[in-house]
Amino acid sequence: MKVLVIGGGGREHALAWKLAQSPRVQAVYVAPGNGGTALDPRLENVPITDIAALREWALAQKIALTVVGPEGPLAAGVVDDFRAHDLRVFGPTRAAAQLESSKAFSKAFMKRHAIPTAEYHTFTDPAAAHDYVHKRGAPIVVKADGLAAGKGVVVAMTEVEAHEAIDFMLLDDNKLGVTHNEGGARVVIEEFLRGEEASFIVMCDGRNVTALATSQDHKRLLDGDQGPNTGGMGAYSPAPVVTPEIHARAMREIILPTIKGMETDGIQYTGFLYAGLMIDADGRPRTLEFNCRMGDPETQPIMMRLKSDLFEVMMHATSGTLDQVQLEWDRRTSLGVVMAAAGYPLNPRKGDRVTGLPGPAEDAMVFHAGTVRRDGETLTSGGRVLCVTALADSVKAAQHRAYEIAARIQFDGAQYRHDIGHRATHA
């Protein structure tokens, strides 16, 4: 069978890498792919990003399954388009993807269906937004209402930072690259929640829900959770903060009411659903955000731990039979360290030569994101360049292995955190 993975980041490299391991899969295509997928002999890049052109290509190639990685194509309706032409595709429809593509839609949905989250207000008028911050004080959270590749959230620890974020999102020339929704620029300003974050990702087939392994992301650029927010500088799985009790609460109070709420609103939810959780000192989970796809870089360590045949799981997920699936996981810990380009997150430099990439290993994999192959060399082409991912018997051992590999990979201006997994090692 032939499989198509849509996207070109580290998440898509990891999904394609795992799908290619299935004995039922004869070819995995990645559109558009990256330098890492170009290097893998089991994968083939397809330089198409236009949805209609990609659909026609998929029909001509008799693609048996399409998996959509990033948020952009989902918000643009790729699932609706492919299904309208009888192509089997895993992902949410454009209507369902609003849970991620519009922060205002998502917060109103959670309020309507009593899903625990932070108190919030939505603004289009900068003066009103500034007045609200002045009255509420800091810390406070400012979110751009639109897709921003994981960078449209500012956790403002001071009022000055909050006011700057408002101007950045409502007045400036869209330096964040936010894809604004109808009605133009909007911000959601919400209360600051205290606790520990975790990534809770499930697969949905429209009726049934299967939880993936838990994970924890590291959003800030610098060690000690300092510096600006990014798309994610590393992750590990499992996340000890998600105890069996918290897992059960998250399913009961957040995930299942979300699927049911979408159904009540006339939208059937299929695809990955990612709930970013904040878990307080009493073990109460609340929803920071929803993503309608797997997280990046969480996908990389999760795929390293998955022992089940991902293609078989996806076929069940697109047949409404996820209730027949029991996922198997490697008992070891997986940890991924993101290596980012000089200037990331605001002005990443492109075109630097990447050297020192290792060969395949049972306990480690370097997943590519912002890379391209040119004249026989691997060059940087985006902000987050690589995710060095390792499997080991403990978080500390996985840290050691991942950082050992990262230290041998070279490109000018490379930056990465040195404390991925610190919450688990200092718990």
C-alpha cells in the first residue's frame, strides 16, 4: 500500500519514519518533506503543497492512506477536499480544526461545554486590550487569534511585556506570521495558570478515542524555562506529572467532553487531538490550548516509543474501529532535543551546512525539520532544524544519549537547550 504524509517538519519525518516500518506499506511519500526525508531510502519527497494538485497526484498514485501533519493544510480544508474525492485521510475537517485555528472559537467552545480552562476575554481594539491588562495586572497570557506555528502565545510576567505583545499582535506588521481569521487581527487575553504543563494527545475516529503516550514539551528558548516562547525546544515521554489519576481526569473532564461537544455542535471530530494541560498542585488539569494535530516535538519521542504498527492503527482510525486497537509502548523513556538555527525564533538564518549527522541506531534517531538537501549537502532551511531523539531506561540516560549525539552535529549558530527533561530529573 502507498501512504502520503502531508507536511515538511520534524513531526512529519517521525510519522513517515514510523509508517514506513509497516510490512503492509510499500511506499511512503512526504509532501513536501525535508532534507531528512530525502535522505531516507524508504521515503520519497513530493514537491507539491497546493491542495488540489496534491489531491490529483494522490488519486493518480492510488494512495491508500493520507496522514496530515501540520495545522495549515487542516485549517485550509485538505481533509474535506480529499474525502470529497473518496481518498482515505486521517485528520479533522476544516470546521473541526477551528479548535486550533481560532483561539476565540476554542475558548468560546470550552466555556459553552464547561471544559476547564482559564478565564479570558477577546479583543480587536488595542486600547480596550491595554485597559484590560492595566486592570488585571500581570502575570497574564496574550494569544494571537490565528495560526502562528506555535509562536503566537506570550506569557507576560510583567504588564510591560503584555502591552508589547498586544501591540505586536494587533498593531505591528505581523512579524509573528499569524494567519488571521475572518474579521482581522484579534487577541485572546487570559488568566495565568500556575502548575506544570503536559501534552495529552489522543486519536479520534469520530466515536472512539485512544490515548497516546503522555509527553512534556519545553516551550521557552533557553535553559531554566527562560527566554521567548518557541514552537518547542524539546520533549520527552512519558511525563511523570500525568499520573493514572490525572490521566483519568483529563479523559473524563476534557477529552471526552470535547469530542461530545463537537458532536453537539454538529461537527464530527476525527484525527489527532492535542490538549495542552496545566496541572495544578492539587492534581487538577485545565486546558491551556487545543491543537488539532500531533505536537512537534512531542511526536518524535512518542513515535520512538510506539511498538504498534502505525499504519494498522491509522487504518482502524479511518474506519471507525479504534475501539479494536490496543497500543503497545516501549517501556523506556524517549527524549528529544531540538537544535535550532541562529536567530530563532524571530529571524532564523537559513543556508548553513549541517555536518556530523549520525547513521541509524536502535536507540536513537535524528529527525529533520528545517533542512534541505542541495548539491549533496544538508543545509538549514528553517527555525527548528533537527530533533535529536534517544531511547533509554531513564530520563537521565536518555538525556545523556541525546546530548552525546547533539554535541557531534555541527552547523553555524546552532542553539539548543541543555536541560530537556529537567522536571522529571528534579521531581
